Amino acid sequence: MADTEMAEIHQRATAAMTAAIQAAGQLAQVLIDARIAQLQRAARASEDQARQIRAQARAAQQADAAVWRPAMRPGWWRTAGTEDIARVWRAASTWQHVDPRAQQARQVVVDQLAKRAGRAAEKHEPVREPDDIEVLSDAVDRAMHEATDRVRRPAMSAEAVRDRQERMAAEVRKAWPSGQRAERVLGCEAWGALAYTLDQAQQAGHDVQQLLRGVPNFIDRARTPGAFACRVVQDQLDGRIDLGTVRRDRSQEAAENQAARTDPAESIATSSSEAAATAARAYPASTRDVVAGTKTRSDAAGQVPAVKAVEAGLDSPSR
């Protein structure tokens, strides 16, 4: 009898997780399409409005990175429930086409859920790339470039700027000695922003070589490689990417130790809450209605009302 009840609880938990993940993926598609449409309208309106919307896109990307990043650590999964995993899946899915770290986070979710189910990770089909995805990719890179331009300088002589760029170019060539990567970055329109960022980091005592080695191979496919490299370097400097050390405090250790002592049956029962409510709680208030809608649709990304609902929430402070 006990085995039968446990099997039923496990089945319900799996169903809740599946529903939450599906809703999260559908919501991500809606968010991508809505943000691309918003960027295109802003570009047609005025450069000032386009700049503002690009800045919002970059801020949203950084906020979502803060959601998926903890899931890259094994310890996070000891206490992660359906709601937490759905939030990570939505955040990573929204940016997987423009940030390889988001794509990696999605794979971690796939592997961890397969491990929980006691089977090998499934081989997923390639995810459809939304139309005009390059608009979103360019937006987050241009927003980074524009933000760097705004904080620059005190004024420097042309000779000082040239000296800085030559010194940083040597660092780039040292970090990427083979292939065309270094030359593509040095020839990019955003090279000045990257050179400035690297120089400031070096003056602050950071290891420039380590920062450059933290830039993923995706840079070879980036439309503006200098801007993408600068985005990753800035994320490292801001602490959004682990530079190789993990700071742990006592409260975190205590929580993980408690999780290790938790009865597995209790953990499964906790995650078996009703699917729609679980999925809805995984997102900010401005997107709960969208989650409820996507739960009953097989392809929410194609539904105009859903797109409009998300567009209305993109400017919300909660996003």
C-alpha cells in the first residue's frame, strides 16, 4: 500500500513538473516575440526611444541571468522545487538564443530532471529560433556599448586612447592566439568599449587574461563580437558570473545540510502541488495571466492576445 501511494505521489509530482516546464517554455517564446516586436517599434519611432528599450532589454537579460545562475551549482538542486525549476527554465529559455550561458543552464535543468527521474538525459531537438532574433541579440549588445559610452571618460588625448587600445589589443591576442577571434574583436565597432572596460578592470587589479578566458566560444558567432565580449566581461566584474570561487555563508550551509537530512518522500510530496497554480507562482505578477493562458494552448507564441498581454508587462518594475 505504501509503495502504491508513493508511486502515485511521484506520478503527480512528475505531472506537475511537466506542466510547469511546458508553461514556462511557452511563456519564454511569448516574451521573446513580444520583446522583439517592442524593439522593432521603438526603432521606427525614434533613436531615444530605441535606446531606452534596448537598455530595458539588457536589464531584463541581467535580471534573468540572476535567476538561472544559481541553478548551475549542484547544491541549489537539493532544495529546488517545481516553482524554482520553472522559473529557471523560463529565464534561461528567454535568452538561450543570445547567451550561451542561458543555453547551458537549460541543459543543466534537463540533466537534473532526468537524474531525478532515474533515467539518462533526453536528446532534445534543436529549439526553434524565433524570427528576427538578431534584433534582440543586437539590442543587448548595443545597450552595453551605449552604457559604457555614457560612463566614459575623463577626456583623454588621442595618443592616450591609442596607447590604451594597443595595450589591451596585446592582451586580447595573448588570450586568443589562434584563429580569427582576436582580429574580429579588434575590428569590431565596439572594440573601444571593450578596451576601456579591460583597462579599467586591470587598473582595479583584475586579471585581464582570466576575464577574457571567461568569454565563451559563442563569440565566434556573435554579430558584434567586441560588444558580446564586453558584455561577458562586465558580467564577470559585476559578480554575475562566478570567477572560480564560490562564497558560502553559514546560513547557506545550514540550509543545504538540512536538505540533505530531509526525507525524500517529504520532498516529493512538497513538489506535487497542483500544476497550474505552481506554474503561475513561478513568475512575477505581471505575467501570471499569461501562464494561465499558455497552460491550455499548444503554441502560445502564436497567439496575438498573449503577446499583447506580455508586452503590457515588459515595462513593469517586476520585470
